[in-house]
Amino acid sequence: MNTDMKKWMPFSSLTEQSSFLKQMKLNRLYCNKPILSDEQKEDINYILTHYLDRNLKVFYYDKYIRNIEGIAHLDLCNQLLIIGKTKINLQDITSILVK
């Protein structure tokens, strides 16, 4: 008589299903690039000119709205904002908070 219990596969063992669910979560977060008003652009410009080399929280568009926090440096030749190892195109910034 065989008394072995049946083993059930855990949810994450189905690799096709887990990769599909990850893709579905990313698709839900996808959004179009927001259009900034002139006032919002002026606010971003003011913060970048007056609060550079300080701790900033930057929200930017990269198919999704992402954010990063850290000490910001500007590369005006390439129009980039650099925080740590992350380089953000100035045109992709949606908002900035001073920490």
C-alpha cells in the first residue's frame, strides 16, 4: 500500500505563468508621457537652478512614471540630470521635490 502524500506545485513554479503575470503588472503601470504646463516647467527649472547639489526626489517618465532620490548633478552639454549612476534626460522630468 502506497501512503505517499501527493506533492502540489507552488504557485511560483509555473514559469510561464509568473512571467506573464509580471508582464501584466508592467502593462497596467504603462502610461503616456504627461504634458507639462509652462508653470510646471518653470518650477522644475527654478529647483534645478537653485537647489542643485542637494538631496532631491525626481519623478521622470520612462514608459512608466519612475522616481529616484539623491544628490543631483547637471550635465548641460548632454541635457542630463545625474543622480548616482542614473542619467535622466531633462525633457523626461515630470516633477521634482526638494528633500
